[in-house]
Amino acid sequence: MLLPALLALLLALVTACTTAPPDRWQPKPGTDWQWQLSGRLDKDVDAPVYDIEGFDHSAGTVADLHRRDRKVICYLSVGAWEDWRPDADDFPRSVIGRSNGWKGERWLDIRRPDVLEPLLAKRFDMCRDKGFDAIEPDNVDGYANRSGFPLTAAHQLAFNRLVARLAHERGMAVGLKNDLDQIPQLVDDFDFAVNEQCAQYEECGELTPFIRAGKAVFHVEYELPRERFCATSRELRLSSLRKEMELTAWRETC
């Protein structure tokens, strides 16, 4: 009787192994990338990673990039409300605060996961259903800005970990966008980092915990010429680009 029981156990283990979901994508330091959030999408850029608008692109576009052997990141704003999004009316006025400096955008009250989690879950479902490999969640440092709410570092940590959990539950990787001061507490929760202008503000060294953990840092500068940051980027193993603020297809690499 032992042999049939052992065979059944082995069969169950084999079945579990073959049906288990694959490990989520983990980009490595130095991985080249393209970041385009406006204009007609250029699918011919020679970069293994594309970071594009989640709402604006279809499952067909993501599939086409996959056929070109690209990994695709879904850009979403999670910490700010945007008045042009199709779900804008789903956000109650009570969680919408001050402008974050961009037209039509306002900080959200991240102390209200009871309100925000189901709304963000639907957005993450959209990215998963379109076939994206990862999420770039924007505006995750409201506590360090004049948001209109008494946000603290603890509120931000809790919210950012919620964002990471929502992505991971759907099998997608997730990047920490800016929020440099909280990198030591959050590096284990996120799969890569996305940073703007760390060279201009002499902050790139603060991103090294991600590099030491074997996780890519996707970095852009808007104002500095490449000769002002590329040598340091190569030394730190950052994936650095020079881009225009509008984030069209144009790019210069290091």
C-alpha cells in the first residue's frame, strides 16, 4: 500500500510544479530601456525594456512588443488623481487634495486604503490583462510634498507596500519611482527603481541599495548633457537615458 501512496504523492508534486506560476520578471542592473509616455509609440527602439502608458496602449501593442522580445512596463499614476482618466469620477472628492504641479493632477489621500485599494486594483488588473510584465507606479512620495493632507513617512511606507503587493499578487514586477529617502526600507519590496534627475541633484548614490540587491535602476536626466552624468552612471551601473521632459520617443543613451 505504501508504493501507490508514494506514487500519488510524486504525481501531486509534479502537477504542482508544472502548474505553478512562473517567477515574475526581475530586471538586472545595467539593463537598457526606453521610456515613452507621449507621441506615436516607436516600437523600433533597440532596447529590451519599454516603459509605456498603461491606459493608452492596447493588449495588441504589448503583444507586438513581446514578439520583438521586449519586456513592457505599465506606467500608472497611483498617488495622484488625473482628471482625464476614464475612472476619474470613481475617486471621491474627499481623497483628492492639492495640485502636484502638473495640469489636471492632484495628490491623493494615501491614508485611505479602504477607498484607494479597490480603485488601484482595477487599474493593475487592466495592466495584467493587457499582458504587461511590470508596473511603474508614479507619485509615491506625496508625504514629502504639499499634498493637502497630513501625510507622514509611515503613511507613505504603508501605501507603497500596498502598491507593491497589488502588483505582485497579479504576477507583475513593480518599480519604486523616486522616493529616495525610503529606499532602505523599500528595496526588498520592489523589483527595480525608476528615477528622475538624481545626477542633477547629486543623489544617485542613494540608489545603490537596488544595485547591490541585483535590481535595475532605470534613470533619466532632462537637463544635463550626457557628459555630465554618463561616467558616474556607468560606475554605479545605472540604466541611464537623457530624455525630453515630454517623454517622446527621442532618447540619448550612455
